[in-house]
Amino acid sequence: MRILLNWLRTIALGGEKQKMPSKEKAVKTAVPGKAKAAQAKKAGAAKTKTAKTAKAKPAKAAKPKAKKALKPASEETAQVLSSEVVFEGKVFRVLRDRLIEPGGKENVRDIIRHNGSAVILAVDSSKSKKDPWIVVERQYRHAARQFLWELPAGKLEAGEDPVEGAKRELEEETGYRAKKWKPLVEYFASPGFLGESMKVFLAEGLVAGDAHPEEDEEIELRLVKLSEVLKMIDKGAILDGKTLTSVLLYARKLAGKHKK
């Protein structure tokens, strides 16, 4: 009996030893497969992270170079080889010039020569210094084929002092005289072909009088607040270059003055 029990125990122990290796083998076989899957997943995650990093960091754009200050206007002039008057009128004349320009290039230019003009920004600040009244005119301009709102202005006579010409034009067109005169700005309206210089003067301390315009002039005169003129400019109701230039510059200077 004892011999029979030992034999059965031996068989039982032998069976367990045979089963255990098969489990260990199965575990050992499964581990490499899981490790490979884990490594593949880790590699994929690394690639995704690299791709996201690449997208998140775009190439840096080149920084723009610092702009240099504008150079002052040069007084160099062209060498005129020949000049021919091709038209002569009562207001201007047209010249055809053959010349060598400052850069060394030879050219032929058709130029309108003009004595220059005086422009008057007449201001009445007796009621409000921040929003003064501006003298403006409305008249028909055939070149523009429409009526335009403008500042008073006129052609200077040959050799005439610009401020004296401004005083003459203001009184002729509007009847106003001014106690105080100050130059505001000078500019060229269309220097590609027009040699007319526009000299703008600020006229203050206005005294009303009788206007005596020229025979071919029909002028409608108005006093308009600066703020209203600026609104007209914003709406595109003022198209005259001298008026745009003068009023906008004056408004900027006036605003800066009242900030101090």
C-alpha cells in the first residue's frame, strides 16, 4: 500500500514538472512579441512628436534691415543742351529741353514753365482756437471738368515777392486782409512735367472787405469750420491738391500745438 502511494505521488509530481516548463515557455515566447509591439509604439510616438515639433517651429523669417533716414534734397541740376519754346500762353509756356541729367543720362523733356503760385490758408480763430473757421472757395475748373472746393490762390507775377502776391490774391478773391502772415509749406504739385512751385501761407487776424475778382472768375465764398473741412476731406468732397496738402498739414500742427 505504501509502495502504491509513493508511486502515485511520483507520477503526480512528474506531471506538474512537465506542465510548468510549458507555461514558462509560453510566457517566454509571449514576452518578445509584446516587447516588439511596445518598441514599435514608442518609435511611432517619437516620430509623431518629431513631426509636431517640426510643425511648431517654422523657419525663422529674415529680419528686415533698418531703414536709413531720407536724404535731404540735392541741389544738383541737369546740364541743358538746348531749349525750345513750343507753346506760349498767358499763364504758362511749354519748353522742349534736351539735357544731360545728374545721373549722366541724356533725355528730351517737355516741361511746363510757370512763375509759381501763392496759396492762402486764411484762418479766423476769434471764436475757437481749436476749431477755427477756414476761408474756402467753390469755382468751376475746366481742366477737372467739375466744380471744386479750394483755398484762395493765384499766379505770382514775374519777380513778385511771394507773400505780397499772397496778400494781393486773398484780397482780390475774397475781400479779406490779414494782420499776420506766416509761410506754411512749399511743394511742387506735379514735378514730372510741371515746374510750378506752390507756396502756402497761413493768414491770421482776418479783416473783412470787398472782393474784386478778375473778369473770368466766378467764385462762391464760404467760411467753414476746420472740423467740417476735415470731414469733407474724409468723404472725398475735396479733390484739390493744394487744399488737401495745406489743411491736413495745418490740422496736424494745430493738434500738436494744443497737446503741449
